Amino acid sequence: MRYLTLLKQERNFRLLSLVQLICYFGVWFSHTGIFTLLISLDAPIWAITLSAAMAYIPGVVLAPFSGVWVDKFSAKPMLIIIALIETVTVFMLVFINSLDLLWLLLVLIFIRNGTGGIYFQVEMSLFPKILSKENLKLANEIHSIIWAVAYTAGMGMAGVYIHFFGIKSAFILDGVIYIISFYFLFALKIPNFKPKFVEPTFKMLQSGLIYLKQNKLVIHLILLHSIVGVTAYDALVALLADYTYANILSISLVIGLINACRAVSLMISPIILGKFANKKTLLYFYIGHGIGIIIWAILQSNFYLGFLGLLAAGFFTSTLWSYTYTLLQQNCDAKFYGRVIAYNDMVYLGISALVSVAIGLLFRLGVGLEIITALMGMVFFAGAFYYHKISKFYDIK
């Protein structure tokens, strides 16, 4: 298989992929713990949705500066420092035992996801530098599969683990998982891509904004990619577990099973759709994604049929994410990789944060979760129309 061939041939990419698998697994393992903790503490809806949004807000706040740091400093030291910060924040989650410490929980989520976002930006800026153009698309597809595998295993296993061993035990295990990743990080042998002449931070920030202003296609590709951020289902899944499926299984098991089922689709779809992803088919992928989410909305009221809907809702997500990211990387000047990817994350995560807040707000206003889900699906029809217009006016590489 072409994915295995790339992993065998590219040592640094293989090590980075192993670290990503470990860290993503850890993120989703404790993610289930956080929402189970909030629901067990009888947290209000605003606290649940704010916690979901807090996973995305750091990327919006830090993006203008994190992109400069990525372009300015060497990759390996940044990856190690970031992983260390994430490890410390995971262990600190053990001390959250009441809603009086909600502020601390939000701070920890902010720090962890902020540093995790920078880690992602360092890695995605590094891929175009260490991989050929032909392998870059494969690398992004592998990355999306790793995310889905970790999501499936992390969410599914966390639900079962927390059910039997408790929330605090899950946080401790998550910290241990992070510690394992350092073995692979220290084994990396990454060339020094640090520029010889480094501009001051604010000068680099200014030049990055000027570059975006002068390259409208990059802005359009960022917006196209950000549409995938609408699939920020965390708050939606938590509300389904707390209200729609409350009497079926324990909260942790419901959250774990829902996310694991969705992730199975995310994991399988790139293998099936990856070879068909190109500039001509992208329009139909957006339409297919919208239809898949609406199918989930229709089947959502039934816990068991809802799993079929989840498979449909996640089928196009990974391929849309990886291919639109590849387009952005291929149409961006290498000098601005870090800043452009950071701005991309800022918009993507901003959309995800707004969606998380909007889910909670609409639910409090009395809008049913099925209607909210269907509205999310309709956004992808707008995305298809947007891509159709852009492809007519720009020469996309």
C-alpha cells in the first residue's frame, strides 16, 4: 500500500506520525473524561458548550503569533517544549473535582489546546519541506487517518475505561501516554530550516498579512478548508448523551461510542476516497458531506439507527480536510508556511468555536438537536457553491 511505502521510506515522517498517533489518542482519551466530568458535576449547558469552544479558541487567539514562531524557530526544540507543556496540563486535570474549579479547567483546556495547535502548525509546516509534492497529499491523508484511528481508539476505550476505573485514573493514564511520546521526539533528525536572516516578530507578522492580501487565492483556500470546521460535534455529542440518550447507557459510554462510530468512518473513508480526490471531484465531496450529515439528523432520534447516520456524516470529512489542506500547502510560498497555516487554523478553529457556542445557544432557545444537525449539513452545500465559483476565477495548483 502507498501509505505504508511512504512511512517506510521517510524516517522523520514515520516518527512524527507515531508521536501524532500517541498524542491524538491521549487528547481524545481525556476529552471524554472532561465532558463526563462536567456532566457528572451537573454543569450547566453554557459550561459544557464553553468547554467545547475552549478547545478551539486558543488557536484563534494565538494564531497571529504562533505562525511567526513556527517560521522563526527550529522545529525539533519547539515540538519537545510543546509536548512537555501538554503533559503537565494533563496531569493537572486530576485536581478538578467541583464546579468551583471550572475556571481552572477552562485555563487547562486553553493551554493544552493552544500548545497542541502550535504543535500541529509546526508539523504541517514541516511536511512540505521534508516531503516531495507527490508524497505531500499522501502524508496529509495519512495524518487524517491517524487522527481518525486515535479518535476511534481514544474515545471508544476512554468510555469503557472511565466506566470501570473512573475519571481521575483516565487523566493519569493520559499523562503517562504523553510521556511515551518523548522517546520518538528525541529520535527525530530534522534539518535546520531556520532562516539565515530572521526578521523581528512584528515585522514577520506584518509581512505575513501583506502576503495574504496580495494572494487572494490563499484566503479563499483557507475559507474553503475552514468549512470542515463546522463538524465540531463535541457540544452536540455531549447534549445527545445528556438528554436524548440519557437512559440508554452511562454518559461516558454514550460519548465514547458515538465518537468512536463516527471516527470509524473518518478512518476508512480516506482509503476509499483518497485516490478520487482532485480539483474536479471536490465539489461533489462537499455535497456528499452535506447529505451525510442530514442523514444523521434524520436518524438521530433512534440511538441505534443514529450509528448508521454517524457513518454517513463522517464519510467525506477526512478526505475534505486532507485535500483542502494539500491545496493550501501547494498554493503557498514556502517562506510563509508557518504563518499561512497559523492563519488557516485561526479561521478553522474560529468556525469550530462559533459552531460549539451556537449549538448550545440554539438548544437553549428550544431548537431540536436534529434541526441543529441538519443546519450544519446545509453549510456544506454552500461550500460546494463557493468552491464552484472560486475554481472559475483562479488557477488552483
